Amino acid sequence: MPSTLQTVLQYMTAISLDHLLIWKQNASPVLEEAFVYMLHPAS
């Protein structure tokens, strides 16, 4: 697993759901698209 992805996953598990939702609301459409893609990679 790439260290970058590992760091992202560790960060995501370290923050609360509320903070995650706030980040998503303030993220640019591109960042949100990338975030959704990370959660649901294309098969």
C-alpha cells in the first residue's frame, strides 16, 4: 500500500465524522470528487 494512501487512511480514521462532513462541505468539487472516488473506487 502506498505510504500516501496509508497516511490518508490513518488521518481519516483519526478525525470525527462531523469534521469529515465539514471538510467535504468546504472542499472544492475536484477534492470532493477525489474523496468520493477514494471511498468508492471504480470497479
